[in-house]
Amino acid sequence: MHPLHLPTSSLGVAVSLLVLALGGGVAANAASAPALDTRLSAAAPRPHERWIWTELIAFDNQQPDFGVGQYLSTTGFQPTAVCLLIGSPDFVLSHPGIEKETPLPAEYCSRDGHEFNQERKRQAWTNHQLRSLNRGLRGRGVQVYLSTFAKYYRDKTHREWISDHREVLHVRKSSGFAWALNCLARLGDGSFFEDYFAQQMVKTLRDYEFDGWHGADGWGPLSGPLHEVSFSDDMTDQFAVTSGLQLPDVVTRRCVFDVPKLTARADWILKSKRAEWSEFHAMRWARFWKTMVTALHGAKKKAVINSAWGRAPFEALYRYGIDYQRIAATGVDGIIVETVAAGLAMDPRLAGQDRHDDFLAMLMLMRACVPDTRLIFLHNVHDVVEQWDAIHHIPTVLEREIYSLANVFHTKPDGKLRPSADGFLACLGDGLKRDEWRWLEERWERAFSSLPLRTCGATVVWSTAAFHAQMGDFLKTRTWNTHHLLFHLMAEGASVQSTVDVTSLQKARGALLVPNAHLFPADELANVMRYRGGPIVLVGRKVDLLPKADVEFSDVYPPNEMWCGVYGAKPVVLLKIDRDGEEPALGDFMSLTDPKGYWDHLTYRKVSQSFIKACAQTLQRVSTPITVVAENESVALMPVEQESGRIRIAIKNRTPSYARPQIDIGQPIESVEVRSGFPSVAIRPEGSKFSVRVPGHGITVVDVVTKLK
């Protein structure tokens, strides 16, 4: 019996003294992980949504049906929805009605007016032809969404609405005005832009017979991080009014586009009221989307939003002012989650970094954060304008992404698994040939083949209270946020592909991973420690109010050093924790400059690589008996229980070369069958072990049938 005393927490939450008996609360496992229970009933196939994001150039206005039949024949399937990318917001802002047939500007007919794709030259479309195209798609059972950016073309082909309303332009800290739309701004008459925009959007969607609006880049968040945009006189005035803060003259004085004054204004806000600045934007974005959703739903139309530049819940709020829970509360019909690891795999700005685990962990935390919201992951394929092509240049990476993003899950309150994604949005869907669509469809069928009975690795515990506490903690200490910690553990080989809310722990099975437990309120932490389904692993800062762990170790960079504690198991920690460089002098945390690009990480306090590796190996030892006994540095595993005596294992290669790992599942094997397209060989297991080849940066999926006892 270990009494657990929980005094008033450091987060300022007053709690009563709790006494908790741990003896029967944490599974009293020995050093080895529990054997898998594979004698379970078969799982049913699972449905999923197939969305396509494409430009108008994908269709053909020279055909009687405007190319709908040919396009769907080429894809080989009926999409759930097509998001038709007409990148200019002027399509909505200047929409005059559709009574008279008129030609559409070039930047409506293709993104930025580019001349051609792999299939055809840009065609000159009219407004009536576009309406007929929508009718044709909807007549075939396909929903059609209007997709827009917040881009200003500076009257390239016609006089744009923004040219007469420059008060809605971005105002950047370092450069003054920018040629992009700030949809949170107020118009010159004092009214909010969103009120006009909602009115115009309803009219546009009705006239063209769209089913809804896809708010893409620039519609939440803005086209840049909060430390750069938008510091206009208007936005600062909104900040002062909504926050109720007494702001100094350096903030409230009129700046217009004066860069030195804007810089002084921004520096004061970022150093003195950084959390409040994020909170202000979170409130404004919730108001913007509530206005849009209310108007669109009133017109029987739908609204979906892109996630905040691919960032997980905390960074979305801190860097961009987007609170996914508030966005979900507006009634939005879905979030397109920007899982763009495949696209970034070819980006020279990342210098060969593999961001697979980064975006995979982000998707998992998104589902935990908004468990009841439709989430559609962004499925990189190719983009003519941005000039990247995943399907041709990195097909093994793309195959790995498709399977992985479709096979992370959340444990619902009833104990059933819900996929972190309800489907995908293929980006982009123009210029692809039939064999290329078939290649994709084969991988979709494999990735979404069935819902597993359970995942075999650790389950991440989500706490909304801890999420909200992270802002103050990060600003004060620069401790790794939950997402940053999680994806580094996954990158070091920890099999983690499920989440559970702290209120539903009684429905979880197997080992728990509790990241940054020091942010959990006392009652939630007590609930964690009552868990009976397996070992508990805490990684973050040490929680002093907990009893001594069965195994614990700390990093070598104080103060506020990272710590790992294991309850309910006694794994052997093989690695020595060593310093791998000096901790940089971060100085005043509130004066640090955050990166501009979403692909760059925030600045954190130093954590040694050996500590993260030790945490990952410890977590792996207590969560699954499945181990990689040869070439373990080359691969990572995603194992799940499928049905009685059957385990499906996705083996992901981290290296550019072929790998041939040897895997031990911890019990005698009857057979191993390859389920992926490669390799086409018969596998002959030996006892509890087998080997298989995995393509560079790719994936091999196998079904392992165990010998029933």
C-alpha cells in the first residue's frame, strides 16, 4: 500500500488531500511485458471517406458533361467529396450573381492561372459552365466544396474587392503591410469582415450549387505565425477591447505601416502578454468560424477548415491562435488535418529530416483533442503549382504515410477504437492517370481494410486540463510540449498508435504513456494511478507528489530536467544517460524569437538524446512482447490485434536502404503472410521469430498467425 498525497498543485488548482491505495490500482507486472491475448473475435471492415482536392483544370469544358464522366472513370471510384480549388477569395468577395453568363478570370480556371498540367492546357471557363460542372458531380453522388485561399492577386486580371478595402491587408511586424487578406480585420465602416464574407459566401454557394466551403490556407490561421502577423492598428484595438488589458502607448499608438513602431508594438506584446495574444486570436477565430458556420448551416451548406499549418493542439494555439476545441464547438463539419510529411520529405528546407512521426503524432493528438469531430487527413499526392510529386518521386514514403495515418486510433468511452482519421483528402487530384489512381486505391484498401481489436503498444493519455496548462508552463520553462515529446519517443522506436482520454481509462488495455503528467490536475492524476490494465509510464518533469516509482531515471540537464517513472513493471534500463552537448543559454524566455515556418520546431530547453532513447526503450519493454532483435535501429513497428490468433504488423523503414529486420513476437508462430505489395516471397518463421525485407523509407505489412494453445 502506497499512500498518495496530493496537496495544492503548482498549477494553482486547490485540491483536497487524497489518499490512494496503489496496491491493487497498477498492474503488478514483472519485468517482462504481458503476452498478447489474440483469442478474440474478428473485426468488421471499416468505412472511410475519400475526398479529392483539385483545380478546375482537372475537368474539361469541351465535353457535354464537362468531363465528369471521364474524371470519375479515371479515378475508378466515386469520391465522397471534391474540394474545387478556386484559389482567389475574390471569387466570393466580388461575386455579382450568376444571372448573366460571363467568363471567369484565369486565376479561377487554374490556381494562379498556371498554363497547363499533365493532361491539358488551362481552359477558359464561364460561370454557367462551372455551375453545370457542379450539377454534374452532384448528380453522380459527389459533394462539391468551394476551396479558397486568402490570396490577393493585385488586380492581375481584373479589379479585386481587396483593392478597394486595403484595411483588410495583413500588417507584419517586420515589413508593414503584406499582400494577403486578414479575415479577422474590420472594414473601414467598423463592421467585421466576416459578416460581409458570410453573406457573400452563402450567395456564391447557392448560385453555383456548391455543397459547402473548404476554408483552406489563410482562413484559420492567418498566413503567418502570431509573432509576425497581424499587428495592425485595428487588430491591436480589438486585442485591447476583448482582453480588457490596460496597454501602454507603445502598443496603442497609431502605427499604420511604420515598421519601427510596429516592431516596438509587437515586441512589447510578445514579451509581456504572449499568452493573452494567443487567447485573443483563439477567441477571434472562434467568432469568425461561428459566424461562417451559422450562416452556412442556415443555408443548408457545410463548412470544413484546414488545421493550423499541420500543428498539434498546443502549437496550433501558441503559434497560430487556433484552439481546435473552440473550432469544433462552432459546429464546423470537419477539419482537414495537414499531415504533410510526404511533401516535406522532398523539401530542401528540412535537409533530409524525416517528419513522419511528427505529423503522425499530431494526428493522434488531434483526435484525442476533438474526439467527436470529423477529421480528414491531407493525403499528399502531387502539386503542379508547388512543384512536388510524391507519387512519382517518393512512392515508398507515400505508401508508408497512407498506411500509418489510417492506422492510429482513439479509445472511446465505450472502449471501442475510433480511427484518428475518418478518411483522407487527396492533394491534388488533377493530371493523374488511371494506373496512378489504381496504385493509390490498392494502398487505401490495405490501409483501411479492417478495424483492429486493439493496438499492441502503449496508449497515450490525453488531458484537456493539461493541454490548457501547457501555455503557462512552456512560457515559463520551455519544457517540451506533449506533441514534441511524443513524436520523439516514436522516432526512437516506441510503438504508440492510440490515445485515450483521462476520463475513459477504465476502457483502456495495456501500458499507458502519460506525457507531462506534472500538468495534470490532482484528481486526474489520481485517476491515472488507479489504472489496472497494465504498466504506467510517466515522461516529463518529475511529479513530486507521487510515490517512488518501480523504476525511474532523470536527464542530465537541470533545472526542470526531464524524468521517466514506471509504475507496475520493472524493466531493465540499458542505456546510460549522457550529456550530448552544452545547454544553450536561452536567456529571457519571453524574448526568444520563434521560427516563422511551421516546418521548424520551437526553441526548447536541452534534453539529451540518450534520455529520450532510454524512455522509448523502457516504454517498449513494458508495452509489448514484440521486439526487433536484428536491425532494430532501422525500423519501427505498428502492431495490432486483428482477430483470434492473428497479429498485423506494419514494419516501417527509417533508412534509405533496404532493411531486413528479424522480429520476435514472443510466442510460437504458425505462419506469416505479406499483405503489402512488397516483397512477393514466402516467409518461413522459426519459433517465435521471422525476417522480412522492407523498402527504403517504406513499409511492409505482414499478418502473423500464432499457434493456438
